[in-house]
Amino acid sequence: MGLQPLEFSDCYLDSPWFRERVRAHEAELEKTNKFIKELLKDGKNLIAATKNLSAAQRKFAHSLRDFKFEFIGDAETDDERYIDASLHEFSNFLKNLEEQREILALSVTETLIKPLERFRKEQLGAVKEEKKKFDKETEKNYSLLEKHLNLSAKKKELQLQEADNQVEQNRKHFYELSLEYVCKLQEIQERKKFECVEPVLSFFQGLFTFYHQGYELAKDFNHYKMALQINIQNTRNRFEGTRSEVEELMNKIRRNPQEHKRANHFTMEGYLYVQEKRPAPFGSSWVKHYCTYRKETKKFTMIPFEHRSGGKAGDEELFVLTYCTKRNIDTIDRRFCFDLEASDRPGVPVTMQAFSEEDRKLWMEALDGKEAVSDIFLLLFFSERHNCNGALKLFFFLAGAQLDKIGFTIIKKCISAVETRGINDQGLYRVVGVSSKVQRLLSLLMDAKTCNEVDLENSVDWEVKTITSAMKQYLRSLPEPLMTYELHGEFIVPAKSGSPESRVSAVHFLVHKLPEKNKEMLEILVKHLANVSKHAKRNLMTVANLGVVFGPTLMRPQEETVAAIMDLKFQNIVVEILIENHEKIFKTLPDATFPEPISMSVSPPNAPPRQSRRQGQRIKRPLAVYNLCLELDDADSHSSPREDTPTGSMDSLSSQSPTPAFPSSPPGLLDGNHLIMDSGDLAGWTTNLPGQSRPSMVSWMNTPSANPAATNTVPSTFFFSNPATGSDRAVESVAHRKARAVYPCEAEHSSELSFQIGAIFEDVQFSREPGWLEGTLNGKRGLIPQNYVQFL
């Protein structure tokens, strides 16, 4: 379990558990800060001490290997897992590169040191300043509150009112600061994953440039760099979507905290001051407790908590409530008081003090006291939400959004217009239209009298961005999302775990559980999105980018919380799976014997993905990075059937292997502020897996087992096929005679071998297929995934 989300509604409760979660986030940021400082020190050693380069690199590798990012929520995406694993992979690379030292590039300062220093000073430094303000405001708020509550009720009414106003203003300021601090904490937790790793990635690019002797090793590592670039870009895109949703939720709660209280098992909870009587002549004292109450069981708990020390000041006390009565100011010299009586202490009331009169009313209502809470919150909420005539009019229009004949007409007209006029527009569906124009178009489309008269394909009155925004707004305005509240959790589960095949199967199975109209509308939309992604080279809208845009539109949770927003990235993955596999999902029926998604079978733990084996010509496909559309060269002559190679395998990492055999990219390609590695001369010849290292061609040639004089191996010439150019490269090397399977494998083609863990292969040689070996098992000759075996 990673870091728990910090709910904005908890800022108003300021409970002990909320404070513990805040401290956990602060501790994680401090750990990140220490890690960055250590990394910076090691990087400077690499530049300054060439004589100690070997020791500095080992220390640097050690720092990378031992650090791991914590995540918010209960699961990570594949992208986040591979970003985490990247630090360990970088560590392994440095250990191999140590044997081939050369002078470190002078550009390390610009590519590594300065970005990390800037992140630590600007981002982590900003959080530290926010923490100081938060701690200072906490002390000020509760000190003023204690002073205020000690005021005598006999003071003049004007003085009491002024004191009340001062406390209320200070409390609002405290809550505002608390909301901003919580938002900043969670933002930096997500931001660090790419802002810390990208400089490391740039640093490694510098190593490849300046280490001539590491040329062969860098060539093996090239495909991983490209995969990690996609991981980082996908994580960045999902972060941008998540951040906007979190800020929107924060603003909603800021406007009306009562309306957005989280549902939990407590009827009421919050801080109360409890009167503790002492023997004469000491009188009594008032101690702050965090109290919870469950109406169904009448159980009332009190936890003494001291904010100054940041922890519990005593043990939890629990009792069963008998009654609750209000205390008038003529019976006690404090305001906002009420009495409770426990079943095990009859006749001995416990006097408590709320923070305000409104707070007391809420407690009295929850405890079945005499006071009742008025409906003012509901009235205020309604008036706040509907104080604008234009917004109110649109609200009533959108309230009628249904999956009916008009709804299907609207979506079909919008899709037809987009595919006719704007399929190649850059940032399609990302660029939003003018709000007033979108509202006007929606009002025309949703009116049965004018819907058919609106000409979206030929009229210049409606821009493409207006049409796309109207379509998204209509889908978001349905009574429930297209993929339904009921199945929301079930769709999320496979996106968090399982093999690529099991994810597709689970989504396939669940789509056919949708109501017929929902499934029909979803098929129309996903087919369109697949068409949009085919034009990604022009419109820059890859499958991953479309997932970011349409994840929150097609799937949204019933309860709006930070925890739910953190699942947005998994919603995006589900949409990516739909787009990549739309033909299979919508045109075929799922396996009738397929189990419920929660119990889906998955691939063996840590089993590496097999590289797609494409005989002959490779299909031209854009790479799935926003503003990074690379093509495979038209190198060979024939392509394998589509069912042999899953569609969209390079468009995103949602349902396919996170480490495919990537093509080479144009040298020095720069995408915005993000350097795309120069891999024109370092095209990857084989595959590798983060966290699952395999012997590189360089390393195993130098081992005793590779020595022809010492073993039963013979020198051979191997031909390696370059995916970028289609050319073959002859390498004089050594053919390993035997290898052992370290993972089980089921053959997908007649030319491949099926085997279990521990199987021994004879006469193993490199194949012309990148990432594959040829070997003999039980008398049968066939292909073996290279990262599934270990040479003997």
C-alpha cells in the first residue's frame, strides 16, 4: 500500500488520521529531497574527479538502486512501475559501463545537476515554505480558539460577536491554507516521478555519446530508453489530467465543504473540548478530544489529541450514549456546551464544548439532542449553483441528455463532421472550444426541432474544436457515464494488474455486460477514436493521448474524492485498451467460460514480455508519445497477419509489452523541452526488460563459458537484423550450445517452441529475428524468446 490520498474534506475535520497521512507525505518528500541531494553530490563527483570515476559511478549506481518512489493509491500503472524500475535498470547499466570507462561528458552539469537542483529548490523548497505556513497557522488557529472559548459568557454581546467574527475569519484562513497545502503535497508526489527521472535519462544519453567503448552496451539499452520516454510522457499526460480534476474538486469543496463531505461509517466526527473535573481546589480543565459517533450502535469514542506535540495525548475512550442535552449559559460559564450521559455511568454527565453554535447544532442533531439543523446548507448550495441564468438554462438542457434517438444523432453528426473536416487537426479533442459557442451548439442539437437543421460538415459557423467540445460535454452530461457506475470498479481492476492478454479479455468481457444502448454508443465512439489515432502523425493524438482525454468522460466514479481522481490513470488505460482492440472487443463475443474479472488468471510473476515476431515487412506506425511521432522505415517485404501481432502495440503501454523493439529515431530529435535520445547510430538489436537483466553480447563473450578453449562452444558468425534500416550485420562471436528456460512459454506460432521452467535447449544460436534465439528441445527445432532463457 502506497501513500494514502489526502482528501480535501478532511482539511475541515483536521482529524488525527489526517495529520498522520500528512506527516507520511512530508516524510516521503524529505526522503526524496535527501535522495536528490545525494544524487547531485554523486553527479558532481563524476565531473570533478576523473581519477575516482569508477568509485563515483558505483556510488551513484548504489543510490539509484536503493531508492523507490512511493505512489498515491492502491496500485501503479505499468508506466509508473517501469519508471520506478528505471532507477534500478540505470544502476545495472552503470555497473556494466564501469568496465569501459572514458571521460565523462562535460554536459552533465546542464542535463542532470541543474534540473535536479532546480526541482529541489523550486518544487521541494516551495513545499517546505508551505509547511512552515501550515504549522504556524495551525498553532495560531488553535491558540486563538482556546483563548476564545475561555471567554466568559457574561461579557458584552458586542465583544462576544467581535470575538466570534475574529475566530471565524481565522478559521477560514486556516482551512484555505490547509486546502492549498494538501493540494501542493499531492501534486509534488506525482510531479517528482517525471521531474526527477527525466534528468537522469538525459544524463544517460550523455554517457552513450561520450563512451565509445560502451557502444555495444548502449545499443542494447537503446530500446529501453525509448520505452522509458513513453512511460514518462504518458505519466506526464495523466498527471496533467489528474491535476486539473484535483483542483476542480478542491474548488468545489472550498465553495461548499458541507456538500462534499465524504461518506463514512461515522454519523458525526470532529473535535470537542471535554470538561475534566479535578478535586478541589483545582476546579476543572478542558481537554481537546477527537470524537466520533455511530448512531446505529450509539457508540461514542473520544481520543485526546494535542496538535503541538503532533500525536495522541492519551488512550481512546469508548462508551454507549444514553442521552444528550443542551447546556445553557446560565448553568456554565462557557458557550456552545452540551451534556452526554453514558450507559455505564448513569447520573454522571460529561460536559462537552463545540467550536461554534452551528457546530453544536450538528452534534445535537447527530446525537438525537433537542437542536436540529436547518436546511440552510441545502438552500445556500442551490442558490450558489444556480445564480446564473445562462448556466441554469444550459443545466436544464443537459439534464435531458439521454442515450435516445436524439443522443445517437448528436454523436453521429459530431463524429461525421470531425472525420470530414478535422481528422488531421493538431491537438484534436485536446483543444477546447469557446464556452458560449459550445453551449449554443448543444442547445440547438438537443432540441428535436432544430437538431436535423444543424449542418456541421459544411457550415463554417461551427469550428471543429466547438464540435469536439460539445460532444465531450454531452457525454459527460449523461445521467451516468457511458461505462456505468455499476461496472466502474470492475473495469478498473484489470487495468491495475494482470498480463496484457488478461486485461484485454477482462475489458472484452465487461463491455458485453453493459446495457445494449451503452455498448452501441461506446462502439460508435471507440471506432471513431481508433480512426483518430491512425492519423496521429498529423493530429498528434495517439492512443495514450486519447485515453487521457476520454478516460474521465467515459468513466467516472459515483463519489468524487481524491482517491477516485488518482484512479484516472487507470481509466485512461481502459480507454486505451478499447481503442487498440476495438475490432475484437465489439465484433466478437467474449469467452463464455471467462471468469469474473476479479479472479482473472495472470502471467507468471515477473515473466518478461515476448517481443512481437514480425516476419518480413514492418508496418509503418507512429510511436505513442505526444508530439513525438516516429515511423518505422519500410525495411522488409511482407507483414504478418494482424492477429499475429496485437494492434496498437506501439501506441501505448496499456495492454502490450512495456518494452517492445522500438525503431530508431532521427538523430537529435527535440520535442519541446524533452530531449528524445539520439539513437540513429544505436538502433536496438535485441530486447531487454527493466528489473530483468540479461547478459549483453559484450558481457557474455568475456565470461569463461564463452571461451572456445574452455567449453564446448565454437566460434560462429551471427547476423543481426537492424529494425530501422532492414540491413543485416555480421558479428563474429561464439554460439552457446545450451540454455535453460527461466520462464514458461506457450508457443503462438508453429515456428516457436513451448516449454516449462527448467527446460534445457540444445544447440542454441541467435536468430535473424531480433530478440529471438533458435534452439532444439526434445528433438524439435524452433524459435525461443531471448529474455526467457539463461545461457549455461
